[in-house]
Amino acid sequence: MRKNAFVILFFLFLALVFLPKIILMTHIPITPGLGGSDITDLNFPYKYLLAKSLKNFQIPLWSDLIWCGYPLHAEGQGGFFYPLNLLIFLIFQSDVGFNLSIVLNFILCGFFSFLFFAEIGLKKQTAVFSATIFSFSGFFFCHIQHLNMLNSVIWFPLIFYFIEKYLKSGNYKNIVGAGISFGVQILAGFPQFAYYTLIFSFLYFLCHPNKCSGVLQIGSNTDDGNLLKCRTFVRLIIAFLIFVIVGLGISAVQWLPTLELVNFTARKIGFAKDPARWWWSYNFSDLITWLYPFKFGSPFDNSFNKPHSIFIKNSFYIGKIAFVIGLVGLFSKFRKHIFFVSIIFLTFIVALSSSLGITNFLDKIPGFEQFRLHQRLLIFAVFSLSLFAGVIIDRRWKNNSVKYLIFGLVVAELFYFANKQNAFYKRDEWLSASPVTDFLKNDKSFYRVWSVNSYNSAVS
């Protein structure tokens, strides 16, 4: 860890450059979304209740502040048993903890990605470059309002890192490390990414050239050859089962009550007939945004005008330069990293499933119809393109001056995009009580509160 301290400090510096208002605690993000803000309507209230409860050495399993009572913990998005939430909101007040959680996500994502890229063969300097592209890409800045989503997605690079180390060494402690990371990812409170991670981890076990090329490719027809294939396959399955069991065991405190609650909700039957799956789906016209993210306008100045689309759901910008270099790497080094080539093509096919007319087919995959907005898995394509960009930088440009120039231009592109994503409010003013608060406290009469931003006309 000590030898990588500089890497952590570097990502802390980048977080300061990209998010000065958050890291200096002068402002708090209040980024609006469709029909309101997931910060003010969901994520911050959850963290406020968690901080208040933890300081009384309690966990907010249930709240009587919503309707006739609400199972906060079973709902899952609060991440009340997520280790970092427990630590941060036990120590800090909710507003400081909220900002700190955002900053920590960028630093950890950068560091975890760096570990994987270095483990897979990139030079240390280039691994930092690729990790920066990924962890400071448009996806993360578009989803600052979805803290539980960021809490979850940052863990899959670390899971891949442990799996990679296991497949090279055969040491089961790395499988346990992957399982612990998977359990923490589930506890973060966004099961959709845990679902994707589980699928891609399974494929990574099977498709890794060091351990199982003999399982999937035609090899020797001798008994010894077949026996070797069989043993290799069995070892991989056992390792994968250990990975899953450790992860599910650690996170059982979350997924067991959530699974029970699902049986009493609309999610029980899945989203197969949910109009949002096609209404807000990813389509071919969205592909241009990988190069021109504001092609259809920007929510920052209220100019986004693409019908049946949500800007933040379909934005995965990594910068024009990084995207082009990543594509060059994809087509020139595809044989060495065939798994990540496959991820790119697979994720785009799934993201475009509505346009391709294959959604009904994909719904036959267990668990698939339990989620919507599957374009979110394009973050795995972002990860893969970041890897390929690093591969090209390593192989083609030996001059450090050229590398630094490219890196500076990539960071500048990412900064320009990030600077147009989030709205902020002065932290001390936002936390102070507004005049309407006193009015509501003094008015004890029976009434309803009308919310113009809510999908439902009357919210209480």
C-alpha cells in the first residue's frame, strides 16, 4: 500500500480539481433529475437518517416518517450496512459525510482501477492514465446524485483485480478477497450493478487464457488432455462458487430482507411490460454522444431536447481523444484482450436491445427483467476502452512528453464535461431552516402537501 500512496494522492488531487466545492465542503450538490432530485428526495434523506441513528447506536430499519411506516432498510438503496457508510456517517454529520462519500468514490474507483490495469500488464504510469479515464469519465459525474449507484459500481474493478490474481496464482485468498468485495458491493445498495458484476465475473473465470483456454478451445483428444480440461473446469467452478458464497454470506443482512420485500411490490413480476424500458431506452442515435456529448443539448442550461431520453442515463463520455485511442487499441490488440473486446460488443448489444428487438430474448436470462435502463452496463465498455487506451499508450508512445501531453488533453476534455453536470448550493444556507419549515411546524391542521415535481399529485 505504501508504494501506491502517490497514486492515491494523485487521485485525491484530481478530485480537488474536478470537485473543489464538494471536497472543500463549501457547497453540497443538489443536481436535479427527472421530476426532482435523487439527492434531495432520496439519497441525502437516507444518509441524514443513517447519521442520526448511528449516533444513537441504531440502524434505521424502519421509519414512521413515511406514510403509515416504511421498511427503509429492506428497500435497499440506503446502504445502511455498507461499511463505508457506517464509518463515515457514524463519525461525521450527514452533509459532511455525503460530500466525503462522493469524493471517496472517485479516489477508490481510481485506485481500484489502477490496481487492475497494473495487474493485467500496463506500466504503472499508464495504469494511472487508464484509471483516470475510467474513474473521471462522464458516467460518474452524471450520477453524483445517485450516490448508492457510485458506491456500488466502484467495486467491480477490485473484484476483477482479485480474480485476475487468482487465475494467475491459484491462491484462494484472492478468491476470498473477490468475494468480500462482492459482498460489499451488494451492501452498497444498487443490486443492478452487483447483478452485472456477477455475470461478467463468471465469464472472466471461464474466458481467462491463463487457466481455461483448454476448457473452451479444442485441444488434445487424449485422455490426459481431457482429464486436464475437466480438472481445470472443476477448479474454476469451485473458485467461482466460493466467490459467490462469500459475497452472499457477507451481504445476507441486506439481500434477505430486500428479497422478502420484493414479493410485496410491483417488482415481483419484473419490468418486462414497463414502458420505461423502451421509453427511455438507448438507441443508435445515442452513439454519437461518445464523441459529441452535447449533440442533443445539455441539462446544465436546460437545452437537452432529445425525445424519449434522459441525458444522464445515456451519457458515457470519456473524451474524444481517449475514445479514439481506445478504439485503435480495441482493433489492434483484440487477440490479447479478447474478453474485454467481447465485453464492449456484448454491452452495446444489450444496451441497444430495444432498437434491435431482442429485449424479449434477453428477458429469458434469469434476473434480467428485474431491472430497467440496461444501458447502464455500458460502464463496463468504458472500463474496457480505458484499458485499450492504456495499451496503445504503452506500446506506441515511448516519449514521456507525448504521454503527458495526451494525458493533459484527456483530463481537460473530461473536466470540461464534468463542469457542466451538477448544480450546487452553499452548504450552510442549504442546511438552515427555511420560512416554510416554521409554517409547517405551527400548522397542526389536517392537510395535504402538493408537490409539482412528483409523479404522484399528492405525496402526503
